[in-house]
Amino acid sequence: MAKPIGKSKQELIQAAMQCLVDNGTANFTLKLVATYADVTQGTIYYHFKTKEQILLEIIKYICEDSWGKLFENDQFTISAALEIIKSRFKNDAFYHKLLISLIVLGFNNPLIKEQLGQVLMNENDSLLFGIKKLWRASPIDGVSLTTWSIFFNALIDGIAIQLITCEDFPIDTFYKELEKILITIQQLEE
């Protein structure tokens, strides 16, 4: 298949994200993405063979974009990291709803499971990179910085599940108090 002229893969991902925000995963189709991107379905199929593939690409894009913004000026701070994490809860938490949906699909699809596992490992690596900017060593003897990064990633995704399922989840209070916890842990290391 010849490469279609027109929109870049990145532009198609942006259109797909808007389509997802506007329509949710239940009504999300590659045909609808083509409409949002103002391209033919062939253009969409050239870049993304399945609905699941474009959904994975959206997850990858959001992760890479948020970490890129966090590290672009070498200004990694606990507050900045929490703001990036909170930004993933915008648009009715569609990022985490999408992530959870893909995890469920991965139960029966080894390719999705593998690709999602790589996304999570990349998230752990990005967190580890940020933690190393804050801490010279672990604030607790015998607990590696790698374990801290995995712990924080699991914490973030666990909070997302609560936010999605609990209408009255105190998100602002939680993040203010989490920031206090993280700053206290950081001070232990100093």
C-alpha cells in the first residue's frame, strides 16, 4: 500500500484522541477517526491496522508527551510531576479508562498485553529517571529506586481506578496530601 499524502501519523493520533474524548471507547471507530481527521479510511488503515492499535498509540503518545513536558527544561519537581499526573484525569479520566480497557483486552490478546506491558515499563523507567533527579539514594535502606518507581506507578494507576469508580473521590485533597508525603520522604533522604 502506498503511503497516503496528507496528515501525519501524529495528526491522526491527535484527531483520534479528540474523537475518543467526544465519543468514548464504545462509539470509537476507525471510520469516525477518519471523519475527525478529515482523511479517507484508507489513510487511517495505512497507519493503524486495528482499533486497538490506534488506542495503544494514543496511550503511548500521552505517556511520552507528559514525560517529555516534565523533563524538557530539566525542572523535575514533585509538584510538577503531580500536575502532569493530574492532567491525565482531564476529559473524564479518558486516559485511565482507555488504559483499563486495553488491560482487559490484553487478557485475551497477547500482542496487546505485551505492548501495554512495554508502556508500563517505560512509565516505570521515566519515573525512575525523575526519582534519580530528586534523590541521590533511596530514603529507606534496602529499597531500591527502581522499586520506588514501580510503587509510584502502581499508586497512580490505583488512584485512577478509585477516581473512575468513586464519584466523591477527594482528588484535590488526595494530591495535596500526597505531595506532603512525597516531600517528607524526599527530606528523609537529605
